[in-house]
Amino acid sequence: MICNIQVDVNGEQLFFVDKDILAYYSNRVSKLYAKIINNAKLIFSDFPGGSEGFELITRFCYNNGTIEITPSNIFLLHSGGSFMEITTLIKQTELYLEGIHCWTWSDILSGLKQCNMLYSFLNKSPMFQVFLNTLLGNLTIPSYDSSCPSSSNSSSFRFSTSDHSPKSSRCNTHIEYWKFDDLSFLNMNLFENVVKSMISLHLDTSRICALIFHYQKSKFFTCYSHDEKCKMVETNINLLSLVNGSAFSCRALLDAFGMSLSMNLRTNERLKLENLLGSRLDEFTVNDLLVRGKKKEVFDVDLIIQLIKSFLLEKRINGLFAHRVKKVGFLMDLLMLEVAPDPFLKPSKFLALAMALPDFARESHDGLYHAIDLYIEVHARGLSEEQTTKLWSVINLNKCSMVKTRLNLSLNENMRLLPFDHKQNRFKGSMNNDYRVLGKQGSKVTQDTPKFVPKKSRILVDPCNAKSLPRLCH
């Protein structure tokens, strides 16, 4: 056998071949035939599939233009044939792909692994899109047969179901999730292509989100590089922003991306994540919001304020928005009690947190009163009279039953609470809830005082005389 030229494939391996045989099948080599002298070296620096792919091409050429095509080599042959401009091989692979509807799930995975390796070369190929559409159809068509073909990982992600559940329902749930597990090997570019194709085909959005979350969970801790983790998180955030937010649960979103808030994400992707999280703020718990601050602050209050802004930008639909805002108001009262003891939390940030919600978010200001009282007590030495006055001016005594009760029980009959004109507008940042207490301290607090009243509480008085803020002592 004559071997009159050398072929360097991607710097991986040298192949000694007959240029006449290669030129007979390859239009690319044929065009260079006159320039190729014996013992010359051809260098292919970007051959798809590397040395494995080129070896398949040489087998095809040395076997009179025939080779066994299988799901495990079809894309290597197709991409190699396209690179070498071997028309007959391209037609053979396209013809073989027409029978893809007969492929098992294991066959599809074999082809997908090749696409994962050859993605940069295949992503614009019509043949690849045909294969991808078949893959998506296989992911979304329900299966009613418990003996459906599966991979070696088919035993994972089983869900316990009642014995009275329909057999078809059990099989469909099981198949869907072990297929997601089998797709965990996809590189980020191919995974993004798969998900965008699912979105463009208007497939079930809840299934799309389930795939994104599963991929995030399975890949995050296997990424060794911080930059790689950031890229994966940013890609998945962009994908989730393309689907309806109601398609996924808040808990799944928090589990998948909550820790990502502490990563150095790009500004655009971070805003998208904050918008996704903020839109579901009423489903949070206090613990969900206790995110470590970036600087000295124990908790990231700036993030919480941003989530509130994102939540308030959501469309007011079905008349349920007021109810959701009230849930957030209750949540913020609990949160403010948690962050108030933070010695590094600036008064301006605490004030911004107290004023972030509209007035109708709180039917009662008792929780807000407790939080402000605690903050002032912890930070008393570092607060100016003006800062203290601004904090107390947030309280609306007409909504503060606890303060009214203390006033009624602690002050004598000659004492009266005279509220100033209410001109609250929290979004414009005005602080004009001013109150005056006249008279002097009187009777003691009785047993009817609510149990949640602290032993020491401040009563808001004329802001013009902040020094007169008294403490009621038992």
C-alpha cells in the first residue's frame, strides 16, 4: 500500500495515507492535488472530531466509499465528510438519519455525545437541527410502557406514587426525570441550544424549567472554575427569563440560584435574577432573605430593597396584588427584627427598608414599631436626634394598637394623643407622620397589656423636640 503524504490532524496524530485515494473521494484534497508532492505534509488544525474523526474518514476512503454507519459514529462521519467535502458520505449519513424515529433512547444519547463534542462545527447544520427536534420530541412524548428503553442511569430519580395511581402516570413521571439526568453531560452551549429550541417550539414551560433546575443542580458542584460556575448560572438565568415566571416554584428558584447572589455575576444577569426572585417575594421565608452582606454588614439589606422594588413592579393581575403585598409587609416586619441588631447597619438603609413598601402593605404597625425600637436601642450611641426622629416618623400611630394600648393604660385621663396631618408617601421618601404627646406619665401598665410589648418602649412625640422622647418604665 502506497503512503506518499502525511496528514497532521489537529496536532494530535500523524496519518500516512495515499493522496490518490483521498483525492478520489475528497473534493478538498482533489483541489490541492496538483500542489501536493510526495512526502508532503497536510496540516488540518481544526478537523472536527480530531484523530478519531479522521480515522473514520480514511476507513471510508480505503473501503471503496463504504462504512457501517451507527448512532455512535454518524455525526463524526457527517462532520468529517463535510470538512473533507465528500459528497457521497454526506448523503449516506443524511439517509441514515431519516430512520431516526426507530432509534432507542440509548441511540439518541450516543448521537448527542458526538454533538456535544462537535457542537462548534454542527450547530449550523440542518442535519443537527433534525436530530435535535427528534431529541425534543423524545423528551416530551409521554410513555405508557413500563419497559421503555432506558440508559444505565434509569434507576435514578424515581418518585414514590400511590398504588392507586394510573400506571401511565407513574411511567411518564419516571421517564421524564431519568432522561433529564442523562442530559447532565451536555456542555453549556449545547444545553442552551436545546432549551431555546424547546421554548421556540412552545413546549411545556414547567418541563423546561424542571430541566434547567436539574441541570443547574447536577453541574454546579462539578465545575472546578469559579468563572465556569458564573457562566453556567448566567446562562440559566437568561434561559429562565425567557419563560413565564409562574411555570416554576419559588423554592426551586431559591435552591438553584439563591447562593448565586453572592457570586460575581455580570450586572445584567444579576438584575435578571433579582427580578425573578423579587417577582415571587411573597413566597419567601425570613431565612431565605438572610443573605450575608458583601462588606461589613451582617445581612445584605441592599439586596432585600432591590427585591422589594422588583416585586412592586410586577403586574397587578386578578386583584390579588394587595393580598400579596400584605404578605410581604408581614415578612418585612419579621426581617427587620432580624437585621436591627446588626451593628454595621446604617440608619439610612434601615430607614429605606422600613419605607420600601406602600402604606397599605401593613394593616398594623406593631411589628414595625418593635423593629424600630430594637434598632434605636442597639444603635443609641451612634444615632443623632435627626436620625432618631426620622425613624420614629415612619410609625403611623393610628395603625399601632400596641402603642395606643400603652398610652391608654400608662397615661392619666388628662393625656391626649394628637396626631398631626397624615401625608405619608413612602415612594417619594417623605416622612411626615408627626405626633405629639401632651401631659405627664400616670398609671401603671395593667395585666391587659399585650404580651408582646417590650419592657422598655419609646413613645413618639413632637419631632421638633426629639430630646423629650420618654421611656415607659414598669
